[in-house]
Amino acid sequence: MVKMEILGMNIGCVLTALSDKRIPEKDCLLPLISKLLGYCIVAASTTVKLPQILKILNHKSAQGLSVAAFELEVVGYTISLAYCIHKGLSFSAYGELAFLLIQAIILVAVIYYFTGPIKAKTWVLVLLYGAIAPTILGGRIDPVLFEALYASQHAIFIFARVPQIWKNFSNKSTGELSSLTCLMNFGGSLVRVFTSIQEKAPTSVLMGYVMGIIMNGTLLSQILAYRKQAPKKEKKFD
């Protein structure tokens, strides 16, 4: 069998099988499919939050969106990206996190802009993130604390979705929430469960994607349930 690797993908076994007019073995085909899907997810992630950003910009409104939900997303992506980098995982297994983090930061900035004057508390949060994020991404923290942070990111992503889910339920409307972005998040989580298994990623990484399926699936179901209903006036919460 000829070993031929491209971007970490061994296509030699597939070419050998096809040249012998036989179907490639599972141990050869599944890792290749996993790598291909992984790179597809990374490529798709460069635009996954673009529909949400454009929807806010086009309507000049962030009505119905939970600011806290998107802020927590930024924190979660930061921790996840740092953990995967320093665990030495293949870029195809986590590369989308880098693009999602950049887009999430832009999305939060856009939401801030369209939700009125930025309060002092918000500036404090921004400065705090700017001071801490480089340390986390650089892996310059105690390994035990790093593991604890990554364990907490599952809870962070759950709490990042819960405020938005509750706001949708209370308003009986999903406001400016983008159905395309939610669908891409849901599909990405599904694919990542498969690629994580094939890449032998830590169980904690796999569970994070399973939770993503549940949370994003809930948001999608709300979009489908409320899309034909007339939007109600948004309720205010202290």
C-alpha cells in the first residue's frame, strides 16, 4: 500500500483499494471522511455568524437578542480554542473555533452598538477580557486550572444558550435571531461529534459538541415554532 498524505489525510489506502477495484476498508475510509468533514467545517465556519451579523446591520436592530448569551459565547470559544491548541489536536478537529471566536467578538460589538449607549460595566468587561484572553490563549496558566477552565466551558456554553432560549420563550418571538446561523451551528455540532470520535478527542470535547446539538436544536425548534406568529413587544428584564 502506498502511503500518500495531504493535509494529514492518508489517501494512499483509498487509491490502492480503488486501483484494485475494491471498496476501501473502514479503517481507511472513516478517518479520511472525518478529516474531510473537519476541513469542511473549518471552511464553513468562516461565515457561520455572518448571517446573524448582516441581519442586525440590515435591520439596524438587535431586538430579541440576549447580550449575555453572546458575551458568554466569546468566553466559551476562547477557552475551547486555547484548550485544543495546547492539547495538540489536529487543526481539522478544532480550526473552526478560531474563526468562530473572531466572528463572535464582531457580533458582540455590533450588538453593543445597536442596544444603546455602552455602559461603564460593559467597558469593564471588555477591558477584563482583553487582559485575560491572551494569557489563556497563550497557555500561560497552571495546567490544573486549565483543565478546570475547560470543564467549566460546557456550563458556559449552556448558560450562553439559556438566556436566549428563555428570551425567545418569554417574547414568543426569536426577534433578530438568524435561522441560518442557528442551522449552521446545529449542523456543525452534529458533524463534530463524528470527527471527535474519529480523532480520538478527549471525552470532554465530545460532550461539548453533544451539548451543542441539544442547545442549538432547541433554538432551531423555537425559530420554527414562532416564525408564523406575530412578534410581541419585547419584555424587559432587570
